[in-house]
Amino acid sequence: MLRRPPNGDPFLSEMVGLLNAELLRREPTIVGLVYDGTNLLLRFRAAIAAPLVQLHVQSNAPGGGGMTYDSAHYVSTTLVDCRADRLQDQTIAVTPGTRYAVFLVPVQYDGVSAKVMYDGEGGRPDAMASVTTWIGLPTAHNILSASHSDTTAASVVRGDLVTGQGTTPKWATLAKGAEAYYLRAGATDVAWGQIQGSEVYLPHIGATTFDSLEDFVTLSHSSGLVSGGNVTSAAATFSAAAGTGFLRSSDSATAQLLNIDFAAATGLAATAADTLNYVLVNYHATTPYVSISATAATRTTQFVLAHVLKETIAAPAGFVYHTQNVSYLAYDVPRLVDDMLRTTAPFAWGSGAAVSDGALALYITSGQFYHGLTPMTSPAFDTTTGSTFTAYYGTTGAWAATTGLTLLNNTFYNDGTTTPATLTANRYACNWIYLNPSSGTVTILYGTGDYTAAQASESLPPTIIPPSVQYMYRLIARIIYKKGVTTPYQTDSYLTRLVASTSGAPVHNELAGLQGGTVAQYYHLTSAEYGVYMVAGSLTGTTLASSIVTSSLTTIGTLVAGAVPASLVTAGTFPAGAYTLQGLLTTAASAAAAGAGLRLPHGVAPTSPVNGDIWTTSAGLYVRINGVTVGPLS
């Protein structure tokens, strides 16, 4: 025994205590135990206080002592002297199929050389090493054989599993399941089964009504077609090709959504002539089928493949059969929607991107657009704070561009060449404003004409545009300027494809299409025409209250019935041509001073006179009556 240090040092005192405990300990330490296929190999270390160890081996074989320490019955017992080396390796012979227990008993000799074993018997303390049990190699046999009382005998089959089965459980084989099946726990046993969408849980908060993968599919998709199902008409009936799709198990928007295949159908007859019919795919628990009906699909337990019509024709008598495939595609919906929107409404406007102008400067507010399902935000644009735009002019394959512009156009128009043409005086320039919704860049296309105000207002967006504008830009506005004027004549928004004009009434002299009809006629005169046909007074009914001041009547046409004007200040002449009076012609009575009321100057006879013709020659007055010329009259 070691004594504690006199100075009471706690560290040294603790160390002395540990050393004394080790010096007094008798129990051996088992370092390792292994079976090499023939023998049991044991390594142990003897205690300092007991350098002799009794290696005591017992077994469960008859007379082998069993698994509990028995000093009188054993397989073998050997005294091992560990004084030269406390670490010992021992080899123990074993018999396959037998269980063994190894006991390491510390041994000391007293003063009279009597052997003392610390095995807990005869009042001696028990200081044996921990009992180790070893099962020797058994005789070769099947796992599931009569050698084991807790198994159901069976032969091994590749893929089988061993599970506990039965009311009185025993180990038994579970045959391999079908391909892609998994081991699924039931209420009492395990079995092979397919993965159920209702058992694949998605993240949720607390107890929720819908929490599985199946619920997600059910709620995020609809009944509809996936493939096939094309409908055609032939021989007075309709036919549908086989196909695949989705149907709900009942007529509810939240009913289970099922994958289905449906067979082809032929001989589908319309329910009635001239009535729209529907070719439908219908739910059935085992065999979904195609039918024709005058009632539209439920969109749950049914979906439509096509609209069909048996139309009555009077001539030639009979029927014409019409087919329109309109099935809803129920797969890859985001892509289909994205494709539809990109095709029908590219760069669709959401908000903002309002255009304004002043002193030829251009301002555009920040805008929100969508290209398909892709959101785009364009930044604010202001040419007075550094923003610039590009102007294009020319034509297909020969475009020219001016970059870095800050002022809108009030001078040029696009005549299809790479040099913009200059507007004539008092004409109007169109600025077509295009925006790239993603980058916020702006491009201007010049109008394509030397427009009057009316023509500029009525002009349509250019149909020939540069490729970059065609594929990457969105028309958002049109701004019209009169040549040389910095105040806009008209600003139109094209964000909603509705023109919102900010201009007043158009210039009256540039209006077109004002020629009237036969009732309530309205005519627009040019300046030259006004000088020829100026009416000095006003019209009341069919009578001129005043007079016509003119040098000549230049329009050949028909004089309508009515009273002769009260007076002609300047009688004038009718130019050469044919004129027709549609009513009675009354002339002034002959008078000595005024002369005759009607004068037919002398001439020569017409080559081909027409019935009713009247003429005079130096020989007299002639008339043409019923194909015969009569005259000279006397």
C-alpha cells in the first residue's frame, strides 16, 4: 500500500488512491474473445494482487456444468501463472453446436500454501471476471428448418424475406413482391404493396384535411385528355381513337383523380339533327368508355373530346357531319398556358408604362409586363435625365438606325430608304414608341407617310418592322407632331390596344369621305370649287331666295325637277354635253325686246336622229316622230 503525501496535496492524494485500488483489485480483465473457426481464442490480463488465474470452462453439453459457475462440473479448468506476464493468450478447444461459458477465477496461496480461489464459494469473495458466453459453430442446417423450434420450415428462394408471421408468431418466408412493390406495414403483419399517394405526406401545419401527395395531385389537376382521343366522322356516324387521361372518381371537384386509358369507339350517332352533341370520355370503376351526348361534360367524371354536329341540308337533301376536336389537355398545364400566352398576348401589359411628352422629350413610367408566365419590370424612362432611344427607318433587309436620341421626331417620315425623308410644310410626323419590357430600352419607328393630320390620326402601326422590334419589343404608344412644332398634336396609348386620343377635332379642310348620297346631301368644296359654285344667298325649300353668281356650270349631269330660279344675274352657258330635265321646262314668253323664249340655232340634220329630236336648218323646223323625220314644218 502507498501512503498519502504528508503535505496533503490533493492531486497526489487522488493518484495514490487510484494506485492503491489497482493494487488491491483481484478481478482479471478480459481483453478479447474470438472464434477462429476451430478454437476459441481468449486474451486477458491478471490483476497485480492476484497474478494466478484459474481458467474455468463450462458448456451446455451433458456434464459440462451449464452456463452458471459450477466448481465441480466443467469442460476444463486450468491454472494460469501470470506472474511473469500479466497479459495472457489462451486457446480453448470447442465443439461445434455447443454453448460455452468461460470464467476467470483469481487465485492466491495463504501462509501454509493453501490455494484460495475467489469464486464466491465457501465464504470467499467473488472476484471472477465477467462471464462470457460463446456459441460454437453449429452443425450445418437451414435457417428455416426443424433445427429451430421458432421457425416454419421452408426452402430458400431468391428475393424472399424472413418475417415473424401468424397468431403464434414464427419466423417464416415472405415471398418476393412484384417489381416496383415495397414492404408495407399493415395492422399486424407486413406485406408487399405499391406506394400509395395517400400515404406520401407533404409538409403541413397541424391536422389538415389535405396533406398527402394524392391530395396535391387531386387539387392541382383536372379531368382531361393526355393523349389520343381524336374524333372523326364517317358513314353518318362519329369515331374516337383510343387515348389516355384523367377522371375523377365522383362528381366533385375534390374527388380522387385517377389515371385512365380508354378504348377506341366507333358508330357514335348524333342524338338529333341540328343539335350540338359532345363526344365524351366517361368514368367507370373498371373500364372508362367513350359516348356521345347532347349534354356537356361534367368536367369531373367526364371530359369532352369533341363537339360534333349533324346538320340538315335542303339542297341537295341530306346531312353534313361536322367535327371539332376541343378536348382540354390536362397535363403539363404551366407549359401549355405559357405557350398560349406567349402566342396570343406576347409582352402582355400589367400596369404602369404610361407615356407622356413635352418639348419633344419622352417620359415613360416603370411598367409591369408578362411574357407568358414570366414577369418583367421595365424601369422608368426619361430623356431629360439621361435616357436615350434608337430610331429605325428603312425596310426589310435594309434598316438604318440612329442611336442616342433624346428628342422625338417632328421633321421626318420613313419612305423605305435608309435616309429618312423630310416632311412637307404643315404635314405630321408619327412616332411609334416600342418598349423592351425586360431591359427597359426604347425604340422609335417613324411613320411611313407624309401625312396630313387626318391621315396621321388614322394611320396604323407599321407592318414592316426590324427583327429586334418584332421579337423583343412591345408597342406602347404613338405620338404625332406637326412639322416643326414641339407641342404634340396627338398622343395615343397602345397598352390596351385601345386608342386614347388627347387631340382635339381634326383640321376641317383635311376631312375625307364627305360626298353625300341622294337624301340630305352634304358636299365639301375645295377652295377652287368654292370660287366656281358660290351661292350668294340661301336656299328655302326648292327656291333660291337670291341668285346664283357664276360664269359657267361645269358639271355634266341631271337637273332635278323644281321651279326655275327667280333670276340669273349672269346666265352663263352649259358646257358641251348631254343634259336631262326630269320635269316640265317652262320658258319666258316671247317679247319684242327680249326675243323668243326658246332658241334652236340653224344647223344640219343629225346623221342618226332619235325619236323626239328637234332641230332647225335654213330650210325650216324638223322633228323625228316614230322613226320618221317630219319637216320642214311650215
